[in-house]
Amino acid sequence: MKNRLYSLYQMILQSLTFYLGVDQEKKRAGRPPKVSDLQFSG
């Protein structure tokens, strides 16, 4: 069980890191994203 929780944690961490990285790229590009965060998560 502990191993599954750890791998789940790793997956979430990877996804967050990827998403935050993409988010930083968009901000540097200087144009707002077409889809808001709320629409994207929903």
C-alpha cells in the first residue's frame, strides 16, 4: 500500500511540475491562454 501511495505522489508531482512549467512558458509568451484554469480543470 505504501508503495502505491508513493507512486501516486510521484505521478501528481510530475504532472504539477509539467503543468507549472507549461504555465511559465505561456506567461513568458505574453499572451493570455484561451482557456481559463477553471475551465481546464472542469
